[in-house]
Amino acid sequence: MRNLFRRNAQYTDGIVDLVPVDLGETMPSLRFGQVLDWRITLHGRWREIGKISLRSGESEPLYYFGHIGYHIDLPWRGHHYAEHAVRLLYEEIRMQGKKSVVITTDPDNYPSIRTCERLGCVLEREVDVPEDFQRRFALSARKRRYIWQIDREERKEGNADGTHAAWM
């Protein structure tokens, strides 16, 4: 039997921890490549406050889903925990050899748009999602595609808030 939930954080910044979750293989038809999933918890705590995923592939579905997907549970929103969690993926993204990754959001998801802006992402474009993708994957009709330049982050001294991500 697989260990679905581990207690040890893989990444932390002293504010949030990313605890690996082994959810198994995603739908191969999505061609997401390797998918890494983490529970987001407050530092040193066990209770999950959200989730984050990193997808390494390139495919038409990924164009609309993005390389990074995250969710913060309602009671924990408004504290920039999603931004902290995304920044903690920096080393993982570099290890995959990527210079940039895509984060998508709905045009009316202002907190997620603000997260992308705080990360320094650049809005690439807003796109219509094909109707069959909307039906098959429960996606909204439009997506905003943001690009997070990893090589640009390398030139910075630590994170924007002065913290440094630590690999546990």
C-alpha cells in the first residue's frame, strides 16, 4: 500500500510548509507529464489549508490548466499563502530544467490574479477555452495565462519578501 500522506514537509519558508502527497498517476490523456502534488499547511502544523501541483509536461490541456495549480481553502485566504507556496516550488522547477512556467486563472479570480502579480508573472494573454475542454474538465470559458520567469528569479537575492526557500 502506498503512503498517500506524509507528515514531513519537503519545502518550507517558515510561513507555510509543502507536504508531499502521492496521488498516483493523473489521467494519461491529459499529458501533464510528471505531476507533483503537495498539501499546503501552516509552518509546523498538520492541518491542510490548501493544495498545490506542479506539472512538467507540455500539451493542449496543459495550455489551459497551466504548469502550476493551487487552491487555498476559504478560511485561510487573504494571507498570501498561495504566493508563498508557489515560491517554494522554485527549486523544483529549476531541477526540471524549466526557465519559465505557466499559471492560469479565471479572468474574474482577482485573488489569483493578484497572486500572479505579486510573483512578478507577466500576463501572456487571455484565451477562450474550447467547449469540449469546458465540458470534459469543468473549465471556465476563458483563462488568463501568466508566465513566471524562473531565470529572472535567479537574479534576485532571495524572495521578494526577503525570505529564502529551504529544502527540508
